[in-house]
Amino acid sequence: MKPLEYSKEAKKHFFSPKYAGEIANADAIGQVGNPSCGDVMRVFLKIKKDKKTGKEKIEKIRFKTMGCVAAIASSDVVCELAEGKTIEQARKITRKDILKAVKGLPPIKHHCSLLGEEALNKALDNYEKK
């Protein structure tokens, strides 16, 4: 069986994730999982209102993921893409953006990018319900 090949970018996010961890007193948390592969992803958000625009922005974002290389790399990338964005901008981040930023994943692992999109949106949903 041939091992999966990952891009240098995916390996970088797996071996040295910048956004791994929790946020104490997070404004919102989103958790998703894929029972078929066992990956579980949690995204923590700290939201702050921008003084200039009055729009709410993701001031800080972190993740905790139990999963494979692709799941952890996708988690780190979605955080990188979302930090500093308004809620409206963050909602536009898709699995395609995650795949592009991580410079691709093996086709069998594409579902991990969808988990990143879903975890972010679930955290945003939870924030907006407050």
C-alpha cells in the first residue's frame, strides 16, 4: 500500500501548527466530527467589535483536533484564513479556500477541508445565537 503524499504546506501546518490550543472564556466554540474517519475538530473564537467600522471581527481563533495529518493541517489553515476577518468575511471561507491554502490534499482526505469549513461556521452560528 502506497503512503499518502502531502504537500510541504500541509506538512508545515501539521508539524508546526500556529493556532493549536484552546481559548479560555471563548466567545464561541464549534465542534464537528466525521464518524467514518474518526476526526473531531473544535474551533474556539474570540470576537471583538472593530472601533473604526463597528463590525465584529475574529480577534483570536484556535483549534483542538483529534485526527490525521489532513485534519490538523486543515484546522490550522482555517484559523489562519479566518483570524482578523469579520464574521461576514469568515463565512465566505470554503473548503476550496482551505485546499488551496494547504496546497492540496490527497483526494481521499478532501473531507478534512470540509470539516474545517463546518467547524468555523458552527462556531460562528453558536456566537450569533448568543
